Amino acid sequence: KVRKRLKEGDTLVVWDLDRAFRSTLEALLEVKKLRERGIEFQIVTLCLDTSTPSGVLCYTVMAAFAEFERTNLIERTKQGMEAARKRGKRIGRPFKLTKKQIHHAHKEISVGNSTIATMAKDLDCSRDTLSKSFKRLELNV
């Protein structure tokens, strides 16, 4: 979105190359397009001038290293998540409700003191979240 709003004379500033583009090819093509539109490109962590041949060479090499690092980071993240799963660690967002809250809600609903809608409101969650919590703990309502 930002790139579309840039006009001639502007400068696109990014913190680091591996955060700006997904691949070497994308990095090279995007900077070429920017230069053709009269837009400068700066990377905060690198002092590169992409308007000179030597700057373009350095940029090309750095783009390749950035893609390499990004690919390695993705692979290490996947390996770490898989290792955590094997250790029994749950990956993902924490559950909204504690087991104690779920069991309390189940008891209140089961004895007729409350409804799913009322308990969900009391617990500040949706009816769907409460129902899924019952299913997760294998509690029938």
C-alpha cells in the first residue's frame, strides 16, 4: 500500500532488507521499479546507495543474504514448533477460559441455574467459545 502512494522524489525507508521483501528477485525488481519512478530506497541497517553500480552490486548480494536468512528463520521456527509439540507443548493462542471457569459454567447450566448465553456473558466470552470449551473438556450440556 505504501509503495503505491509514493511519488517521484520520495524515499522509501525500511529498517532491514529481510523485513521488506520475501525473495532476492522481489527485492531487485521492486527497487528497480522504484528507481524507474524516481523514488529513492534506503535501508536503515545498511548504508547503501542504490543509485551507483557498486551500490546495486552490494544491494544484490545483501538481498541474497536476506533471503537466505529469512528462509533459515522460517525453517528454524518450524523445527522449534515441531519440537515443542513433541514435548507436549500446545502451540497457539491461549484458551480464553480456565478449566475452573468451564466446570463452574457447566455445573450452573446443568442444574438449570443458568443458560449458555448468560454464562458466556458473565464470563465475558461468546456462546461459541463457551460451547467449544465444553467440547474440549468433553462436557455435555
